Amino acid sequence: MIKAIGFIALGFIVMEFSGWLIHKYLMHGPLWMIHKTHHQPSKSFFELNDLFSLLFGSIAVVLIFLGLENLDYRFWMGIGISLYGVLYFFLHDVLVHRRLKWFDRPKNAFLKGIFKAHQAHHKTNQKEDAVSFGLFVVPREYFKQEEK
């Protein structure tokens, strides 16, 4: 059971750091034509950028199926990637971008920091000059309390 929890955590952590690298160097690089739909106003619920979620979700599903028979590391890493995807959906699509208006804006200090970092990322709708590419691991400056 400890190994399973370790591989779930590993899958989650690998997603955060590979997601950061993919976001910074591929999405804001050669894959900008797809990702730019996320930086532009849209009247549609779906955007071309959602293809990235399908890709990452597909990787998780493949890992789960490959490891299902023996419940080996692939299964648990797929579960970790899936857990990341679920939390990404709630934080990014529901809380930050309000694609579904299920909750109010975050009041928790950690969630507020994530919110501020993502707002800073979207200050530009250009390929260059973007900041803060992670979801959970963001610069400390976004967690500082505002003066009243």
C-alpha cells in the first residue's frame, strides 16, 4: 500500500513538473497555435487548447490499463496523473477561469495564490512574456497577503 501511495504521488508530481515544462517550452513555443486559444477571449465552452487535457488524460488511461492486471506502478502512476487532472479541472477551469460557476472565487490563502499566479500568466495574450507556468508550484510572491 505504501508503494501504491508513493507511485500515486510520483504520478502527480511528474505531471506538475512535466506540465510546467510543456506549458513553458511547448505550449508557449511550437504548439502556440493550439494553446493561444486559451489566451484569447472565447464565447465557446470548449477551446482548441482542451486537446492538451485529452492528451494527458489519454496517457493516464493507457497507464491504468497497462498496470491493471497486476496493479503495478503503471496503474498507480496513472491514478496519480488522473488525480492531478481532476484537481487541475477544479482549480484551473472551475475556480480560476469559471468555465463552470460552481464556486465563488477562492478565499483560502493557497488557492488565492494559485489564482493570482494564473492571473499574472494571463496578463499577456502573447506567446512571449508570460510568467508562472505551473499550477501548484508557483512563485512565492503570489502568496503574499495584500495590505488592507
